Amino acid sequence: MSNTLSTPPLGLRLGLPAVGLVTGLLSAWSASLSGHGLPQTAVAFVPGLIYGALTAAYLWATGMAPAQKAAAFLVAVLVIWGAAVHIAPMTCGDWLRGSGFFCSLTAAGLAGGGAGAAALAAFSAFLFPAFRKPSPIAAMIAVGVATGGLLSFGEAAMFCGWQAGMNLVLGFTLPRAFAG
């Protein structure tokens, strides 16, 4: 793929946040899998798989990323998701019941969303030259922290907000990588 592609039309760039909304809803639905005999640790990775696979497929299908980079994005999302899922509960010992100092779903969401967004921004900077500037990294981290805090309103709000938000930053950053 050449680095001289023009910036995709607005509809293609806005398609990424739409994919994020769909993956967010599917991710929230995946929580119901724990009642079907799957181990909780496996269920925790399902949202990352859904988000990573569908976002990577969209990046590849629209020409925003070649197949190798889209595949690397999926693998990175799985690793990042696993880390964020384990960082969020570290905000306190019993974050589901909200006991302890600064211990709540909001705190867990802020920590997990921020850590996940920072890791995704760092990997995106490694993978895509357009992310090697401060503004997309700062935007991704800010959006990740803000939307991670939506966990206090439920998993669907947090998943939809975080995944659509990450894809919004991707959609408005990656096409520029191919434009110049």
C-alpha cells in the first residue's frame, strides 16, 4: 500500500466510531457468557477480541491499515485488554462493593480506561507514523480516561463510549498517515 493515498471520505472515518458502538454493545452482551460455564478469565478477554477483531477488519477493509498492521493491532488489543482488565481492580481490594479509599466502579473505570488507552496510544505510535505526534496520543488518553469513568453507569455505557472513542481518534488520525 502506498503512502500517497488520499484521506478517506468523512463517512469512512466516521465508520470507525460506528464499529466501536457495535463492538461496545457486543462486549456488554458478552458478560452474559459467564453464566454459560465459561471461566471468568476467558469471558474477560471476549470484549477485547470483539473490539480488536472488528476494528482491525475495518482498518484493513477501508485501506487505513495493511493486513499485517491490522493483525498486529488485533494482537496488541488482546494484550492491552488483558492488562487493563487486571489494572482496573487494583484501584482497591474490593472495587465491586466500593469499599476502601477511592474505591468505586468510577475509579476502576478511570484506571482501566486510562491505562488501556495509554497502552493503545503507545502501540498505535509504534505501528502508525501519524500517532507519533503528541495530539493523537493525548486525545486517545483523554478519551480513554473519560469514557472509562462511564463504568459507574454500566458496562454497556463504558464499552460503547471507550471503544467508539478510541475508534474516533483512530479514524481521524490514521487517514492522515496515508495522505502525506
